[in-house]
Amino acid sequence: MLSIGAASAAPFAKMTERSKQKAAAEAERAGVQQKLSALKKDISKTESAKDDAADTLAESEQAISDANRSLRDLQQEQADTNVKLQQLSAEHDKLAATVAQQKQQLAKLLREQYVAGNEDRIKLLLSGDNPNRINRDLQMLAYVSQAQARLLEALRANLKAVEVNQADAQNAKDELEEIAQEQLQQKNKLEQEKARRAALLSTLSKKLVAQRKEAGNLERDEQRMTGLVDKLNKLIAEQAAAAAAEKKRQEQLAAAKAAAKAKAEADARALAKARAAEAERQRLAKANNNSKSGTIKPAPNPADAIDADEPKVAAARPGAGGANGATGAGRTAGTDAPQEDTPPPAKAADIALAPAAPAGAFASLKGQLRAPVAGKVAARFGSKRGDGPSWKGVFIRTAEGADVHAVAGGRVVFADWLRGFGNLIIVDHGGQYMSIYGNNQSLLKRAGDIVKAGDAIASAGNSGGNEESGLYFELRHQGAPFDPAGWVKF
């Protein structure tokens, strides 16, 4: 375990493997985030943000969510990297013990050879000693030489493994230092954003309460959610089609490669057969000529016969010129044909939201789903919200920061701040079923992430101008909300 002290402010000159992987992941997420940002903007384009007090909190609440998610991710990375470092340390100890043992064995061999007089083969052969003794000593020298060679080879391999192990261990230490620096930055950012949000809340509290109770605002919140879900369903369907096309393309490419490989193997067998037949024909012809002349000559090397008449054999190769040229052209066309019909490769952003669960999987779980968060149900589906529309989901009162869990496996298709719902996360479960989790303090997953039932995907809060801490939870099918009570064990 590496102890992390105060993190240095100076950035690392060396880019660790973690940094490279992180940069690649961020680049991959950028595409899908751009699509979702455009979708969110399209939903809100007819609305004015000037008079909505909750919008003033948006930037700060998003920053708090990002900082908390980063801290959670960094803690997991730190734990994983520490385990990796421990494994590398144990591996280093084993390698060091093996190297020490091999060095001792090699030293013993050299010492025994020195004590024996270090006689070489030339000296033994010229000594005029008993031939049996000379033969025995030569065999012994050969065994010693082979043992030395094997030991040296194994020693070099293990010394190389030690170098690789040390490089991996140093990279892991660099990554831990990197993580420590990022943790310090995220903690500072989190404290600043919490203070900023607290200051905003103190000035906006009365306005927030009043606006949350306005029937018109509640209706617009509901319309906004319905619009978002409808557009997400459309985007998911498009990406499912893109994923299916990509799967078909990969299958066609694999089939084309398999056909090309089988054709190449068949061509190789045909060529080998043609060469063997040509060699046999030349051998028989020369043998016949020799018997007629009465001169018996040694049989020629078949390989020489092939080399001497190579142009004739080349003409018989599939795909070469002459009569077989047409066959080669046909083969090429046949191999390329499937590739011409395949669609272009889909980008990561084009399939990032494709369903991760098969249709029907979620419906089979009716009545078995566990509550997304521990707490008390304060508002139920269908109950009135003052003078406004009825609740389209349930509100579960719980402590700020409590883990919010996915009720079933699926893929995160939205993870962003939305007016009326604060930090919002939506999971698609396939078959046009979705679960919706709003008013979170932090979103722990990103759009495109695959989640399992029970995974922590957010932490509860009161973002979006909510009066009390808790979780707003909805279930929807084909865009329409339905009562979760018959599905979830609250």
C-alpha cells in the first residue's frame, strides 16, 4: 500500500496509462453528450429561463454533482490501484527470489567447472587419454554447457520480467499521485460550489417555494419530462438500428475473412499438389531418358526440378495469368462483394444509447423490484399536487447523500440537470421501459453507462429547487407514466 502525502500542485510531465485511458473515454463520451445536449436544448427552446429561480442553481448543482461523481470514481480507482500495487509487490518478491536462486545455481556450475580444471574439448581430444574417458568427459562438458545455457536464458527472462514489474509498479505509483492531486482539486471544488449554492438558496428560497407551487410551472415540468422521454425513445430506436447494422457489418466482415482464409488455404493446397505433380512428372521423364541412353544418374532433387521450371508452375496457380486468370478475378470479386454491401462503421456516439437489456426482461420483474432508495414515500402516483396536476411518480423522503440504486439492469440514457427535476438520471431497461430518478444531489453514472440492478447511480438531494431532500421516482412505458406501486416493493 502506498501512503499518499500532500499532493504537489505541479502537473506530471509523464502521461500515465490511466491518463491515456481517461482521455480516450472522455473523447468517446463527448459524442453522445453532444447529442443529448442538443436534445435537451430542443425541449427547452420555447421556454424562458429569466424568471425561473431554480435555473439560477443549475450551474452550481451540476458542478456539485460532477465533483461528487469524480470523488467516488477516484476513490474506486485508488482502491483498485492499491490492490494492483500490492500484487506487483508480491510478484516482485517472487521474481527476486527466483533470480537469486538462479544466480546461485549458475555460480555453483561455474565453480564446479573451475575446480574440474576447466578442460575444453580440444585439450581432451589431444590429451592421448583413454578414448572412453575422453568420450565420457566430452558428454559431461556438453551437459554442463546446456545447463549453463538454460540457466542464463531463464535468468535473462526473469531479469527482464523484473524490469517490466518495476516499470508497472512505478506507473501505479504515478497514478496514485495523480489520483491524490485530482481528489484534492475535486474536494476544493465541491466545497466552493456547496458554499455558492447555499448563498443562492438563502436569497431565492421564498421565490423557489412560490414557483414550485404554481400549477402552470408543474404542468410545464410534466410536459418537459414527457417531451424528453419521447425524444429519448426516438433516439434509442435510431441507435438500436445503428447497433443492429453494425452487428450485421461485423458478421459480414467475419464471413468475408473466413471465406478468404478458406480460399487461400485451398489455393495453397492446390499449388502444393500441382508442384508435387510437376516434380513427379519431371522425375519420371528424366528416369525414362536415362534408361533409354543406358546411363543411370542419381534422381534429381524435386525442389531443383520445381525451381528449374517455375514459370510453368506459376501459370497453373489460381489467380495467375492465362486460363486461370479469370478464376483469380472471380475470387477477388466474390471476396469483396459482401464488403461492398456492408454499411459504414458506426461511431461510438451512434450506438452509445442502444438498449443493453432484451425486450421483455423488465416486464418479467413486475412486483419484484426493490425500492430505489431507503426512505418514506411522501407522495404517491395519482395523488393531487395542490392545485396542479397529479403526481406522475412517487416522492421518497430520505437523507441528503443517500445512495440511489437502479431498480433493474439497463443503460443510462440521460444524466444531466433538467428544470423542475434538478440532477436527473434516466435508465432504459429495453422494451420501451424506463425508470426516472430526479432531484438528486449527485449523478454517479454517465449517459451510455450500463448498470445492473442495485447499482448506485445517484445520491439523493433537493436539486432543482425542491423543498425537501428526497428522490422523485417514475416508471414509464412507451413514454407514458404508470403506477410503480404494483412493480416496486416500497
